[in-house]
Amino acid sequence: MPLPERSYKTDALVLSSRPLGEADRLIELLTWERGKLTAVARGARKVKSRLAAGVDLFTYGHYQLHRGRSLDLITGLEVKEHFTAFREDASLYPFGLFLAELTGRLVRSAEPAPEPCLLLLEGWRLLCDETLVLSGRMLLCRAFELKLMASTGFRPHLEGCLLCDAAEALYFSPSQGGLLCCSCSGGDAARLSAGTAVLARRLLEAPLEQVKMLRPLAVQMRELAAIAAAFRRYHFEIGELRSIQLIKLLNPGSKC
Ligand SMILES: [Zn+2]
């Protein structure tokens, strides 16, 4: 009987990277075939390590791994894309981090995740567009979040009342997962302005690269941020992410 194959190769995006022990790094990878996985890069913090180049957050690469007893080991890698803009521009960093943090929380381990992988790759690329201003970055994050929820099985209901199908539905209930009409509203449902529901639908349906063409009102962005936070809290028990704390710190008065 041949021995079970313990090595494998995969394309992946680095969601997080932290020091481990004297010279290693513990990294979280988002992979096409195996969803989220945690791996150790031995010696990656040594200057001469051949792994050092590809184990930082915001890296897209091709990785060779060896299945370990508890954690897999990275044995080789080839960097395909380094999103260095996130490191070079302190104002941009928390937006890239937001995409990574959210993906890390929503995508499960050991399940194929091709859609979240493509979405994160495209999201990072679009955020690095130098012409994008603060409102454009915020809008991209909101659209990314809605699309990521949809691709991981948590698509919010944004077309009419989710209970009675009434066309006019302007109340959003995080616990019920979507819009409700006036008669069905209650509980945690919050009233939205008419444009906010339309905006949310467009962000969910439009290709990510077209989102920057939208010009939402400040009130719509504020309402959208509030329902996104409530939805995250209710369904994923996600409190305030570090990225959101940083965005608020760097942009006082902004709503994210
Ligand atoms: Zn209803």
C-alpha cells in the first residue's frame, strides 16, 4: 500500500500572520479548495528564510504544504501578488484588514471557498486604486461584506418583505435576516430611508468594480453601516473588529 500523500499545493491568500516561538510564523490562509486553514512557516522570521517573502498579510501566492499532526507546515511558496499599498499607506491599511478579518470570520475551514477567494482578491486589488477616496473605500467595504455574506450562505433578504412579500419593505431586522414591511416589522427591526434599501440591493448585485460609480447620501451610508454591524453581531457574534476601530480612529466622524 502506498503511503498517504501528505504534501499538497494550493493557491491562497494570507488572512493573518503572527510570530510564533523564536523564528516561526503562524499564518491563516484562505484557499480555493480547502477554505480557511492555519499553517506554520518554520524559520520564516529569519532573514535568509526562503519562506519570508510570502507569509505576510496581504499576500497572494502558491503554497506547498505538508500535513502535520495538528497544524500543516508550509514547505515552499511562490508569491503571485503582494499588496504593498496596504503597508505603505496607513490610511488604506485598515480597509484591507477589514476584508481579511471579515473573510476570516465568515469562511469555514475544510470547505472549498472559490467565491470568497476571488472576492477577496478583487477587493484588495480595487482598494489599492489610488484614485479611490474615503467614501469610495467605505462603499467598497460595504459591497464586499454583502457579497461575502451571500457567498457564504448568509445572503440578507433585500427584495420586499421577507414575511409577507409586500413590495414596500423599509424595516431591516438583523435577527430575521432582511427587510420587513411596516405591518410585519417589530422586534429589532430598524426603519431605513427609502434609498438605503435600494443602495443595499445595488451593492449586492453590481459587480464589485462598478461600485465606485455609485454616489450614496451620507445618511444611506450611515444606516447601512448600522445594519451591517447589527447583522454581524447577531449572526456571527462579531463585535467591533480591529479594522473598524482603526478606521474610526483615523477618520473621526466617519461611519463604518
Ligand atoms: Zn410584511
